[in-house]
Amino acid sequence: MKEPGRPIGVFDSGVGGLTVLQALKEALPREDFLYFGDTARVPYGGKPLAMVRRFAWEISGFLLRQGVKAIVVACNTASSAALPDLAEDLSVPVFGVLEPAARVARAHGKVGLIGTQATVESRAYERYVPLAWAKACPLFVPLVEEGLWDDPVALLVARHYLEEAPKDLEALILGCTHYPFLKGTLRKVLPGVRLIDSAEATAKEVAEALAREGLLNPHGRGEVVHYVTGDPESYKNLAERLGVRVEVLKRVSLEEL
């Protein structure tokens, strides 16, 4: 039985998925959302894919118990590790962030990728788009989680990671939902290169799929409930620095997953 009035679940290892959440809210202003940030276990990128897969199943199970009608895996590492298994086995529609970004990238010639160690080593993006260059950037997620996306240290780290990028690179996939917060820094290092993040493309795909399935909410109020596994106050402070208003915030212990 279809229940379009239920919320949409969105999850990430931390605050990175808020980029996707904001795009979803713009594309679907009448939908309500549950956002889950696994802040006690961030970052995911240096962890084995089997472990990240377990995390994704735990969080998806929690969101299903809260009554969501769809799940958006707003994390490249978790998408690399757990899709398409989640999509095949769960009782609600499941969306990842890899294929929407790759679809945009295919319109360009020479495409590069930056992402977490796990995402780059999984070669998951290469199922969807040929890559001219790929680089793991493990320090970017901690920089964002510490609120240092505009700090001079972020520029130093970006120059270090991107110094070997091909000179004729046309587009760069930001293969982690934390990375869009670093766009200003990345543009200083790679001027003229199109930076592709998955948020807008993912939101468009989710909106179109919910419309096809008759799952759009005609009566929602655009409310968001945030769940975190780490310190709620730290999460709220960082989210609001990123421009995301947090009105309802709940802590979930790992034992509850």
C-alpha cells in the first residue's frame, strides 16, 4: 500500500549529505525528511567496504522503522559499498548518488574524480563513466567536519592532492557529498574545470521517480528531523555554519541500530 504522506529518509556519514538534503528540499518543497548523520563513525572513506556496507544496512533498517517511504544514500562511500543490494532488497525505493553525477559527467570529454579512498578503490564510478584520472583525498572529509573548508590549510591540502591532475581536464566529479563545501577552494586550484556534485542531479532523479510511483506528498510541510550518532550540539553548530537550520535533532545510540 502506497503512503505518500510518509517522510523520505536521507543518510550520510556526517554533514556531507546535507548538500543532497538541501537540493532535495528545493526540488520537493512539500516533502518531509528524516536526515541521519552517522557522526560517531565519520569518516567512512578509510574503512573497509564490508564495514561501510554493514553501517548502511543498519541505518537503512533504522530509517525503515521510522516509517520512511524512500531512502536516499547521500554518501558516495556507502553508495559504492551497499548499492545495488539495498535497492534490490529493501521494501522502499532506494537512491544513490553515483549514477546521477556520472550522468552529468558524461556530457564532458576528459573527466576526473576525487573521492574517499574507499570510493576511488571500489571503481564504482567507472561502471557509469570513463575516467581520465582519479585521486583519493582522505583529508577533505575531516576538514569539512571540523569547519575548515575555507581555511588556508584546505587550500594547501587541495594543491597537494590536485597537483597531478591532467592539464586538459574538463570536468571533475566531487565523489563525496562533503566536497561541495570545498568548491571555492577547489576552483582556486583548478580554474576553468567544471565541478560536478551529485546533489542537484540526485534530487531531480528522486523527484521524477516519486512522481512516477505516485508517492509525492501533497500535504507535507517541508519538515526535517535530524538524527545523529555523535554529539548533537557539535552537529547542530556545524550544520548551521553550513547554512542548514536544525530545528528537531535527536541522538541515536549505536546500540539502537
